[in-house]
Amino acid sequence: MTPVTRTRPFWQTIALADMDKSQWESLCDGCARCCLHKLEDEDTHEVHYTSVVCRYLDSGCRCTGYESRHTLVPDCVVLTPDRALSFKWLPTTCAYRLLAEGKDLPAWHPLVSGNPESVHEAGISVAGKTVNESYVHPQAAESYIIKWVET
């Protein structure tokens, strides 16, 4: 009887910097936490999440202008393998951050669960928890600060 050989998933065998575009993009779990507006305390440099999201985020936590997001929103951050650890504001649940820190993906991640809805079912995504920036006056942003519970 020949033993069954299981291959490990690509994110456990390929370094972030060596992933192709498809692999890199598939790491995004679709939580959209990176699309939350964040405020930085000028004194402590602590980053605070708000419940305000980019105008291009739809109710399914997908960017409606993804391919041209850096033109549409010039300060939309470009996340690359070499920058994944430098963005301390990335949530601790973010696959890019987890892998950059040498950790594995959680069970609710769509690549692990095989279910693209698992991120929403686990309560990780921002779906149903936000307000579009179009409806928030910039001077009112502080009143939308939230404390995100990490899981």
C-alpha cells in the first residue's frame, strides 16, 4: 500500500516575495479592514480604526475600482511583500501580516476553509459594520473611532 502524500498549501511553502500575482492576490481574505479609514494620534502615533470606509467599497467588502484604485484614491496603500511587516496598522488577522510574521492562516480564511463567505461568517469582515465616507464629514471622523476585537 502506497502512503498518501499530501502537498502543503502554497502559502506554507513559497515566500511572500516569491509568490506570483495570482497567489499574492488570493491571500486577501476579503475582510476589507484595510479599507477602513484610520486616524493616527499625533502624539503617540497610535493608529485608530474608524467605521468609515472608502467610497469604492461595496456591501460585499470588495473594491468596485480595484484595478484603478491607486488613481481613484491616490493614498490607497500599495501592499507588497517587503512592506507587509512595516504596516503596523494591518489587523492581526490579515493574511499578509500573519505570513510576514511567520504564522499560518486561520481556519476561517477562504484559502483554508474553501468557502469565500467564511471570513464574513466568522465575523472578521467589515460587512454590515461600516458607513461610507460619502456620508461622513471629515471633521466628524473621530466620532467614528472603533475598537476592533481581534480574533
